[in-house]
Amino acid sequence: MPEQTLAEAWGLAPAVLGVVGLGLVLGLVVAVVDRVVVFGASGAAVEPIRSSARLLVEQRRTTLAADRLLWRIGCVAVPTLALLSLAVVPVAGRTLWSTSADLVWFNAMEALLWAAVWLVGWGPNAVHALTGGYRFLAQGLAYELPLMFALITAGLAAGSLRTTDVVAAQEGLWFVVTMPVAFVIFVASAAAFAFWGPFAAPAAADIAGGVTSELSGVDRLLVEAGRAVFLGASAAMAAALFLGGDSGPWLPGPLWHLLKTLAVVAALVWVGRRMPVLRPDRTVEVGWMVLVPLTLLQALVVAVLVLNGFYA
Amino acid sequence: MTAELVLQIVLTVAAGLIGVGLFGALSQQTIVMVMMGLELVLNGVLLAGGAAWYFLAPELPDAQVLVVVALVVMAVEMAMGFAVTVAFYRARQLDMIDMASDLRG
Amino acid sequence: MDLIARVRNWALARPRVLLVDAPGATTLRWSVEAELDRRGWPCAVSPADTDLLVVLGEPGPELAEAVDVLWSQVPEPRRRVEVQGTGDVAVALDQGRAALVRPAESGTKEDGRPSPASLLSNDEDEDAHDEGMGHAGHEGMDHGGGGHEGMDHGGGGHEGMDHGGGGHEGMDHGGGGHEGMDHGGGGHEGMDHGGGGHEGMDHGGGGHEGMDHGGGGHEGMDHGMHHGGEVAGLPMAMTGPDRDGLELDVLKVALGPVLPGWPTGLVLRAELQGDVLTSAELTWLDAGILPAAQQQSDSQGAALDRLARFLDVAGWPTAARDARRARDGVAEGADRDEAQRLAKAVARRVSRSRTLAWTAGGIGRRGSGGDALDRVRRWCDMASGQPVEDLPAMSLDEVAALVEGAEVGSARLLVASLDLSPVSAVSAPEHLHA
Amino acid sequence: MLSDLSGWAITAVAVLGVLSVAAGVAVFVVDSMARATFALLASFLAVAGILLALDLVYLAVVTALMMTIEMAIMAVFMIMFMMNPAGLMPMTMVHNAKGSAVTGAGAFVVLVVGIWTIDWPTRDTSRPADSTRQLGEAIMGSHMLVMLVIGIGLFATILAGTVLATARGRYDRFGPRLDSQRPDDPVSGGLRR
């Protein structure tokens, strides 16, 4: 265990607060960029905060015979898991807490997010929300494996599941050069797990907002914030795993990481908002039939490179 | 607390999970609920395997491998269980074990 | 206090608006949408997401009832605004927002409307309601079992909404959806009362058609469903055949009459298995007393409007926004060239989009000729000012036949790709735009 | 070796242990299928937490990952097949409850007696620096046979499960002569239309 974790360096409470704050900032960034693209620039930076405040003054909706316990658990779990997935993203060369299986941790948080969103759809006992929940299950199942393989590919090249090691392994060459497919699929799958943009079918307008259709007040704020934070965390993770994290000339490392994260967010939103929502019955087949083999092929290529000593 | 005591506590928890799981697997009528009982039993095995590794033989990977095997068994059990349930339901519109007593041989 | 009021004012500066356009209020809707776009007020997609409920024109009795249900689902703070004519759009919206910000006045009693308290009250209240009903063994309530409430936003008739508790019958009586729903928390746990018809629902898209013991709505018997036997005096779930050969539970739903991008007043009643619709049936609310169809004077604007609504459903907000702006520009005529350019651009963008073709293609092909995508492309041609061929009219029954066996998403896209207006319930002409 | 497991860790293990058993009991107590499924998930997550405290990071995280996916799928199946998905009709669907309870309790008692009477050979042995690496090297080295069998078993499961669960074969999709250009599916996917 060479390097310290953030929790050891700063103390547990400040480190946790710092990461939570960072997560919220990332979520805000995602919301602002999204808004700029969708509605134009006017007052974009304020608007997400304003709608958060609006949701805070709003009453929480209760529906009849709702499974209130599971509903509330789901609503709270969505942002919590998004923040937990940020715990293994390196910030300033350190992660909030370091395990020997960081990449799997990130993946596990994603899987838990999956269950949490399903609960949000199930809880209110309403047909649109439940349809959204089903859609999310199908979508999540199809994109879980590509995402897993994309993560593992980066770990494979670095010879470690620890994110700080992965960043360190990119000193010579960013991983995106040798694993562009894994990078793109990672970002796309992250969007699918945040059911954002073209993958927003679980919360699409055709089912009146889907999993979010019965949410109001704090509940909606939690879920929407969780989606944004998760997207931001995934962008930061993508920057760390494939774009060399905080490596870069002149500027301090964390700033580089932030810039790369912003670039990933901007690219994602710019591309994602150019297309309509993709219907799950179409995307799911692509996920299984195209993306899984592609990521496996990518992993194979990387494995051959590893054996040739390319990354050494 | 000695290591042995902690080990015994953890193993007792595992035994509790196995006991509850056995009760569930034997008493439930719905196939899916039976599977949940079996999953609980395997959950206890996971826990016992982890405790055995930590307290008894951390220098050997065998206990860890056992846990991996238990996880895989769970996955296989789930997949096959659901496949059988679907096939069964498709054929006979039933999902309860007692309704299939004619399969007794 | 002043600070709180200010924060509130700031937070609600851009309320989310749910538009309900009564038949005949199409042009009014255009001007309201243009005004909302100018102000940057977003449109809500569900009542839970709504601050201002804006009712345009004069809804008929059935639609008004549906709007009341919709209103009952809007969380506080909320305000209902009725707009009758084009002139007072901005004033009405301003008044609505001003009233929304004032905390004291946003009470539920202001409209003198019986507000279903259990839907809107907070948790404590709801618990009190549950207990208040005093049904022993009423566990299911808390376990999130029973009635599918809020199945459709503004689901028409809200029938079977008995506050008392006894028999309430299912769907076959008029309005849309909301079966199994009773605000008091009583009736749908029918097993305790043994009373009238009771349609409990279960989540899995499975319609527990609890057969009543007393008489009442014997629905579902004619679907050839199987009885799983009786448990605790109640029959088990009814199932129906589905396309995968599994006889799974069915859930009765009603889509409409108010949904984003959906022709207001149209109600789709169907059985839902998972997310597949079967036994679909389409009706218009207030079918008997529909006003004469508003002849769309501006076919290009109308095409752009339809395009925008389709894009809403297809989940393409940027394109939908551009289509709306082009429509408003064409309608207002202030900057015609610019509007024409925008209209052409958005039409080209949509008709050439390969992603849209990939995701929305092939829907509803079985019926007459082209699929949803072809119809949308036809609108794109219309929107960019090109002459198009007339399409044969499509009656509601034909649409229902197309919807049969489609998923909810496909059904929504399908309906959004058609030019359905209330008048077609009677004579079924598709407007001839040339 | 006890210095490894701090007081906090022991407390966490105890709390999570109680939680896992309580959640396990809840599986068979609650009326709602969704709640039963997620109670089981809670039990798994508690066990994963204990494994985490026992320094088995990879196994803990993988348990959470796999079990979450399993439970999410299970919830859907459960709701598909159960006539009582959400506690609408409180009913017991058990057979031989007494015998089962006796069996379960009996197994528990025997195990507990064994656990508390055996003299466990806890030794102060060297702990590997990285349990994940230890496991990885084992299944890719000395225990590779296990991995091979697991791989084959999972692959066989995928095939067998699909064959069992689907009612449609290639003749249904491509016609009796398998000469149809497009598969006749209820819903066309994203690749072939």
C-alpha cells in the first residue's frame, strides 16, 4: 500500500466532506452543461440551483398504497451510491478510500444504483413509474457487462484494480490511445446507468417521466442530483482511467483532472443531446450483440499488448 | 477479545443464516421463495468461508477460492432456478412446488 | 420571514407548467408555449413535476373531471390557471406565478374543490387515514400492495374512487384508469369488506382482478384467464396470454387523457403485460359534445407543431424546441425568413436523423402503408413547405388495432405520429394539408 | 493478529451480523415480494460488509455486485410469477412449517454446538499484503482447475438456462427452412429489421 488515502491524509470527516462537495460540484457542472446545450446559455449556472431550491419548497408526493419504505430507500440510495462511486476516483492523486479492488467497487456501486432506481420505480405503485423501472432493469442488465469489461480492460493494462495504480500506469501513454473502444463504451454505459440523454428511456416523456414521474419535492431532488452526480463521477473516472487523470504539463494535477472531466462531460452532453432518446428494445440488443463482443475484443487486444510488454 | 471468540461469533451468525435459510427452503411453496432460502444458506457459507480465511488460514488462498465457488453456485442456482420456473410455468401455469407433486418418482 | 419569502420567490421564479388544452384551444396553446419559451419556464411531464396547471379553453365535463384528478395529484405549492383567450396569456401566467409564490394562499381549499387529502398530505396524514379506516388486518396498505394509483396522469374518470370503502367497480365505467384507487384507503383492500367489485392491482404489471363476491364488475372473465384458486376467500391473480407464451398477470391501464405530446382528451384503455399493451381501445372524452374542429389555417405551422409534439415524445428536446420556435415564427410572421430557415433546418435535421430512424422506425407498419417514421417525414416535408400527398384518414379503431401488442413506448410514438384530433372520432378525416 | 481487527471492526462485524440474520428472517416474514427480495439483498450486503471488515475486499465487493444484480432480476421474476407480489393478499404459502422450523433450528443448534465446542486453531500467521492478489494468483495458478470448472459450468448454465426458458427456437424465428431473411420476432431489436 504505497500511497495514503484521502481519509488518512486529511482526516476522515474532512475527506468525506470534501468528496461529497466535489460530487455535488460535478453534478452541478453536468446539470449546467446540459442546460446550456438544451436551453441555451441564459442564466444556466443558476438554473439547476434554482430548481433545487424549488424542489426543496415543494411538498413530497405520496401515492396511494405506495411501498413507502422501499420508495424512500431508493430515493436516498441513488445520490448516496453516486457519491460512494466517487470514493474510488482519484482526487489529487489519492482516493477517498483505497481498496485493492477499486474498479470492482465502482462497478458494484453502479449495480446497487441499478437496484435503487428500480425501487424508485416500484415504490410509488404507479404504472408509468414501474414501466420506467422495468426499462431501467433491461437497460442496466445490457450495459452492465460492457461497462465491467471496459473497467477491467483499464485494470488489465495497469496490472492492478486500484485506480491510483491505473493513473500511475498512464505516465507514458494515455490508455485512451490503446483502448478507445473501452473508453467510449465506458462513457456510454455510464450515461445508460445515469439514464441520461439518449439513454433516458427509463425517465422519458413517453411514460410521463418514468421512474421520476411520481417524484416531487425532496425525493425528486435526491434522484435528479444522484443522476447528475453519478454522471459527473463517471466522467471523472473516465478521465482518470483513460485520459491519464491528473497528468499534464504546466498546470497543477488536480486542475488537469478537472479539465479532462469537463471535457468528457461536454463531449458527452454535446453528442448525447444531438439525438433522440433511444428506445430500450433497440439499444438492449446492441448492448448484448455488439458492445459485449467489442469490449471482449478490446480486452484481448490489450492483453496481447500487456504480454508484449507494451505497458511496462 | 480473543480471535477465537470473534471467529465463533461470526460463525454463529453464519449458522443463523444457514438455519433460517433451511427453514425457508423447506417451508416455502413458491419456487422463487425456495430459491431465496437456498441463497440464504449459501450466504451463510460465504460468511463462514470468509471468517475461516481471516482467522484460520490467511496465508492460504483456499478459503477465498471456496467463497468464489459459493458465489458461482449461487449464480448457477439462480439462473437454473429461474429457467426451470419459466419452463414449468410455460408448460403448466404453475409456480408452486406442491402443484408438481406428480413429478414425484 | 422576508428572507424566506424572497427565497421562495426566487426558487419559484420559473415554475414548471403543465398545459392542458381543451379541444379547440390549439392556437391558444401555441401562444402559451411561445410565451413559456420566452420566459424560460419549463414544461412539466407529470403532475408530480408541476407547479402551475394551465388549462386552456373550455374543457367539457369529462375532461374537466380528468383535470380535477390531475390537479389533485399536483403537490404543493401549486396553482391552477385558466386561460380563455389569446390576449391574457401573459397576464394569467403572471398572476399564476404571483399566487404560487404567496405561501398562505396555496392551500388546498382555495378552489372549493374536494381535494383528495390522502394523495397530497404528508406521511403522518396518510398514516392517520389508514388507521382511520379501521380495517383490521389492513397490512397491505403499508406494504405498498394495493391499488395502482396515479396510473395515468389525469386519468379520466377516476371511477371506483370511493371514500367509503365498500364496493367499487373497475374500469368499465367510463373514465380512464385509476381503478383500484380510493382515497380513503378503504375499498380496494376488498377482501375485508367482501363488498362490491374490486380490482386490486399488483405491481408486476399484473392485474389482480379480484373477483368480487357481491356482484359488480365481472371484468376479466371474458379474457379466458385462469384462476389460481382461492386464498383467504379471494381469488388469485388473473392472467392473460401474452406474446411470449407465458400467461402472466395483466394490468388494466388507461393512458391519457393528458400526457406530454398526447392529444388531450384521448384515452387509451388497454391491458398491460409488462409494458406490452393488449386489448387496446381508444375513445375521446366528451365525444358527444365536441366542438366543431378548428380548421388549421396554417398548415406549415400545424405540421411544425405536430412535429414538436412527436419530438417531445421521442425525447429530443433540442429539436422539439427548435420546431416550436419555427412554428411560432411562422405563425407570428414577424421574421418570416428566419422562421422559414429554422423550419427547414429542423425539418431536415429530423428527417435525415439516422438515430431517429433507427429508434423510431418500423413502428405501426401493419396498418395502412407507412410506419410512424414515414408519417413524421411527411410532416417534415410539410414543415419545410413542400407539397405532400394526402394520407387516407385513420379511425380510432384502426389506431387501436395498430397499438395492439405494442409496448407503451411504441404506442406513444405511434399515436404521436398520427394527426388525431377529436373531430376524427365522428367523421375521421385527416386534415388535408396541401 | 488481533491488532488487525480493531474494536470498531469487531463492533461493525457484530452489528452487521445481527443485521444479516434479521434481514434473512425478514425474507420469510414480510408480505411483499419486493420487500422479501430486498430484505435478502440487505442480508447479502451485511455479509459483504463483514467480509470487508475481514479484509476480503474483492470478495466483499463482488458479493455486493453479483447479489445486487441477482436480486434485481429476482424481484422481477418474483413479481412475474407470484400472485401476491405486494402484499395485497396477506397469505401464507408454506407447507410443513413445523417440520421446516425444526429442521432449521436443529441445523442451527448443531452448528452452534460445534462452533462453540471446537478448539479453533487460530494462529498468528502472516497475513498477505493484498488478499485480492492472493486470490487472483490462486485461481490463475495453483487453483486454476477451479476456475476452469467454474467457467465451463457458467457457460453450460447460460446455454441450459436459455434453452429451458425460451419457447422459441430458430425454426420459429427463421421459418421451417431457416431461409427467412429477417427473424420473425415480436419486437425487432436494434440490429436486424
